[in-house]
Amino acid sequence: MTQTVPTPANAVQQRYRDAEPTEPADWNPVLQVVHEHRSVRRYLPDPVSEATLRLLISAAQSAPTSSNLQVWSVVAVRDAKRRARLADLAGNQDHIRQAPVLLVWTADFARLRQLAEDNDAPLEGADYLESSYVGFIDAALAAQNAVVAAESLGLGTVYIGALRNKPEEVAAELGLPDSVFAVFGLVVGHPDPSEGARVKPRLPQAAVLHHETYDLEAQRDHVTAYETRIAEFYAEQDLAHSWRERVLARLASAASLNGRDRLRESLLGRGFGLR
């Protein structure tokens, strides 16, 4: 099945669903890949080779890292039974079972704690929220580099935040030591062309881009306009969704976080500092 490559103007237009496509001032293959990103939730059984996996990790390690601390690691899960168990822990998402590999990205301070112990050196700074924050950010930056690399090779991806629903069970399944926390998963595989996933429109730039100072009041009209555009997208996907209702329901209560309301407790239990 041959997929039509959108023109630069159409690639930008489909991200926002603007009425008229506008030719961007600059364009290149990287921008093409980034603008065509979509979450893929149906996969073919074809494997992802070890050589390709290593290339994705090389791309991930090319991402920025605060102070070159490199406080992240990733666990590649290929075993079908283990992926099935992780799918059960992550809200029963079947694409975790379908795809050939699940990458679990972690904030990892075990490596530096081992280094400090081996050198009889203090590591008090790791006990502060700032350091834990850096671990989460580093993992996210690395993973997104891997996403762009994977999609440039024609692979599909989807993030799995639901691994944080039951972090203790996920840690046990993956054998994570103290000071290592599973931040999220990333499914990688060959997209099933029958799925028909499309580019999901985002908020207008005017709702997220502020010049010099932040302006909350100016966002209202842009959010309202976005709701119309995203409703059209949902209808095309045969989904009876309202963006406003979905985002408000997602954050309505502690229960709506599906176990992630315990994140602070889980982090402390895994040896992460929050001082």
C-alpha cells in the first residue's frame, strides 16, 4: 500500500486543519517526518532488527542531557509473554502485545549511585526534586529522538504512559533496582496499513505561542476554534469524543489518574529524592 506524501504546505495544514494551506518558508526531510507524526496502535508481526534497535538508541543518546549526567536507561522488551504481562499492567493495551518491541524508558540514578559508592563520594544532590526532574526530562528527550528516528525509517510508535499506573509491579517485572523508575513505555513496530491512523490536529499556534509575556485571556477563542477542528477529526475516526470533555474528565479527580495519584509515594519507595 503506497502512502501519498503530503506537500510541505499540506503537512503543516493537516497538523492544524487550517482552512488554507500556507507554504512554509523552509522545509527539509526532518520537518516532513516530524509533521507526519501519528500514534500507531495496530502493528504487523514483522520484527524490528537488532541493528535497527541499536540505531534508535544511538539517536536517543544523541539527544541533549543535563550536565551530561545521562541519568536515563531503556529496557527493550521483545519477549511476548513479558510484553503481555506489561500490557495487563498498563490498562490492557493490545498494541503492546502486537508490536515486536516495547522500549521502557527509565530515570536512572542507580548508575551514579554506584559510581559514588565505588569512589567513596557523596551524592546528596541526587536526593533533591531537581535531580529527579532531570531524570524524567532526560528520558523524555532521549525517547523523542528515538521516535523521530523510528518514523524516519517507516516504523510506527506510540507512547505508553500507563506504565505509571502500577510502577512497583512494572519495576518487579523488569528487575529495576532502587533509584530506577519506569517513566513511560514506547511501542515500536511496523504499522498495519489497514489501521488508517491520521495526523491528529493540535491547538492553534496562537494558543501556545506567546511573545515576550504570557497571555491567558487571548487563548479562549483559539481553544473554542480548536474544539471544532478536533471534533471533525474524531468524527472521521468514528469516535464520539469531545476534546473539552475528555481533558476535563482526565483530570477531574485522583481516581481519574488510574493509580498515578500515588506517583510521589512510588518515587519515594523507589529511592528517588523529592526534597
